[in-house]
Amino acid sequence: MLAQRTARLRPFLAMLEPEERRQLERLLGRLTATLAVDRPGALVTCRLCDRSACQDGARRCPLNHTVPSG
């Protein structure tokens, strides 16, 4: 499912300049962060998320509730 989603989005994102893509990513991250106020809500929101993209070390999931505290 993630591969299909990526394939459909790629042509739309290709028209953006690199800085525009970075801006879009930041804005979408801010919007996404407001989708859930607790861990159960975040997990529902993230059910189609590419977790490897959020947890690659350089990035953090905007829904911090998905990351177990420890």
C-alpha cells in the first residue's frame, strides 16, 4: 500500500523545487501533529504511515505519542 501511495504522489511532488518540498514537508508535519492528542489517536492516524521514514534517526514522528517513552 505504501508503494502504491508513493507511486501516485511522486508525479505531483516532482513538480516542486527541493526547497518547496522541504517547506511542504514542514507544513504537513505541523498539520499532522494536530491530528491526535493521545497515543491511541496517534496510532489510528498513523496506521498507514511509513514508520521507517519517521524513525530514521534524523527525523522524529510529528505525533510523539507513537514513540514509547522510556
